[in-house]
Amino acid sequence: MSNKEQTLSIIKPDAVERNLDNEIKEMFRNKGFEIVNEKKIQIEKSEAEKFYKVHETKPFYNDLCTYLSSGPIIVMILEKEDAILANRELMGSTNPKDAKEGTIREKYGISIDKNSVHGSDSVENAKIEIDFFFKD
Ligand code: IDP
Ligand code: MG
């Protein structure tokens, strides 16, 4: 049965700064993702705090929110069969050191905090995150 899904992807400041956005988008397209909407924005720290609220008790929360709001990002809605899991697989592990060969984080990630991309982790969160950036 077909299970077309949408997921939210973010090309984070470390990757935008290094002009890796076109290469990363090409990796998505090569895996069959359609980029159905995208925009380049810079967010306020307060917005990053809302976006990453699930992590508010973590020791890295403050640095994470400072970082995500530190420069331009590209937010995208990606669509494909089983997009949420497929995107998590293409991104690779959170820590680029552990990411499998051929994944985005293995190729471009610098460190666990500067790991180049974000991807939704569930159907529920994908809806919330897409609305966060694209509902007007
Ligand atoms: P994910 O991005 O692979 O879903 P999460 O656990 O949801 O990983 O963490 C969100 C983001 O927080 C990560 O992408 C990374 O940038 C940052 N992060 C996660 N764990 C750590 C850590 O131990 N130290 C610093 N930053 C971290
Ligand atoms: Mg996550």
C-alpha cells in the first residue's frame, strides 16, 4: 500500500554557511524526495526555543537554540513514500562520527551540534514542524 508522507527538513547554519545547500538538495532528489516547499530564513532565538521545546531539559538546549538562530537556514517540506524514515536514514546518526557512509551527516557534518541537517522523527512531529514553519 502506498504511504506517501511529508517531513520537515532543515539545512542548518553550518551547511548553509558552507554553501552546501544545492549538494544536499541533490542528495534528497537522488533518493526520490520531492521538495514541495522551501524557504531560506533566519529565525530568532525565541523561535528556536519553541521549535526545540522537546529538548528544553537537555544540557545542550541553550547552545542548540543559539546555534539554530545564528545564521540563515533552509526549511523544506520533503515528500516521498515513507518520507519520515527515509529522511532519517539519509541524514544518518545525530553524531556525524557514527553516521553511515553516504549519509548527509557523514559527508558534511562537523560535530554533534553542527550536524548540517534536521529531520522530523515521527508522523506527529512532522505535522507539527511543517505547521511551525509553513502555516501562515
Ligand atoms: P536529531 O537531530 O538526530 O533528531 P536530537 O536528539 O533530536 O537529534 O537532537 C536535536 C539536535 O540537538 C541534534 O541534531 C544536535 O544538533 C543537537 N544535539 C543532540 N545531542 C547533543 C549533544 O549531546 N551535544 C550537543 N548537541 C546535541
Ligand atoms: Mg530530533
